[in-house]
Amino acid sequence: MPIVTVKARIYFYASEAGGRASYAASGYRSLIRLCGLNTSGRMRFIGSDRVEPGEAVEAYIDLPNPGYVASCIREGIEFAISEGIQDVGEGTILSVTEGL
């Protein structure tokens, strides 16, 4: 399956602000909402095996179906990290590393 990989700075909201109740481990999959599109994404944290609520980290994010998201994949684009209808974090694309 083709993918596009981006490097991003992500922030997980604190639990008190509606974020996750527990940490996210590297390899975490979530819903990514950007430019009005919804897609899944697998996050591989850089320099950390896990991220606690309220923390920020840089990560590589693998997004399936590059043709669907291609118009939204560029430096500076902001996105939401969601679990179902609940936003649990946000991020900004720093660079496209492969796939486009």
C-alpha cells in the first residue's frame, strides 16, 4: 500500500483539556484531520518511546493513500489528532520525507 511520510511537531492535549487519559506509544495510530480531509496516520516518535498528555514531540507520520492527501501535504500545514470525534492533539507538518 502506498504511503506518504511527513515529519511533524505534535502536541497531545493535557487530560484536563480533553486530551488522552494515558500516554501514546510510538506506533500510535489515530485519525488525522487536515484541510477538511480525514485519514488515518501512524506516528513514530523521534527520540522517545512514548508521549504523555500535555507533552510535545517530533514524529514521523505515515499517511496512507498519497493521492487523497497530496493537496494538503506541505510544510506549515496544521492538523488535528483525533480519537473518534474527540480531538486529543494537534500538529504542524515540518517536512515531507517520502512518498510524494
